[in-house]
Amino acid sequence: MGMTGAYERNLDAKGRLSLPAPLREELGEHVRVFKALDVDALYVFSAEAFDKWVEGLFAGREDHEGFNPRDINDQKLMRAINKRTTSMDVDSAGRIGLSESLRKQANLDREVTVVGNYDHLEVWDRATADEDDDDEALLDLFFS
């Protein structure tokens, strides 16, 4: 089952995010947080889903299938992914701590929206998430 839904949350004074209760079990106790490259958001994966996602980035690359440690471009991509990824544990209250650095990278303020996006969550600044909620653009995507 994929992760779905949109959940409004407020980060606490320490930058902790309470994960949506319906999705906590699917995420598990250990997560990987990755700063999205295409949008101002953080991706939150379960450890297993993150590994599959990374494997997918290397599938079907030029002359080989999967990550090739002897390929300089594969090494560069893997390094960039790992540099931008933070491993963390979910605490007993179902929260993860988002460092000030992570919050700055994704332009997150106190009010955030957590969006389920199949194999991961996306954490958006609430105002930005609201701007991106355009039904006309969605219709174009559906029928293009």
C-alpha cells in the first residue's frame, strides 16, 4: 500500500515533526531524510524504500544495470545522494527531528504540510504546498 494524504503539522520549538499516525507503521523506526532536488521539500523514506529508490536511480544507466562502483559518474551520483541524506530514528512519540540546516535547505518554517507520495513522504512549507495545489494544472497532467 502506498502512502497517501496531506497532513498539516507544526514543528515544535526543537524542530521536531510529528509523523502522521496512519503512516508511522509503514515508515518504521528508522527513516532517511533527503532534500528534494526539484522542489523546496524534504523526502522522508523508510530505510527499505530509500534503498529501493536509490537502486532505481541507477537502473538502466548507459552501459550497465545498477550501481557500478568502477564508474566515475555512478560514484559522483552516489556521493551526492549520500551527502544529502540524513538517517534518523523515529522517537517513541512518532517524531523525527529536523535540524536547522535541513529546515533551511527546504525553506521550512513552523507550519508544514506532510504529503504522502506513494513510497515516501514529502515535507513542505505549508504556504508553498498550498500554492502548488492547482486543480487546473492537475487536469492537464491527467489528460496529457
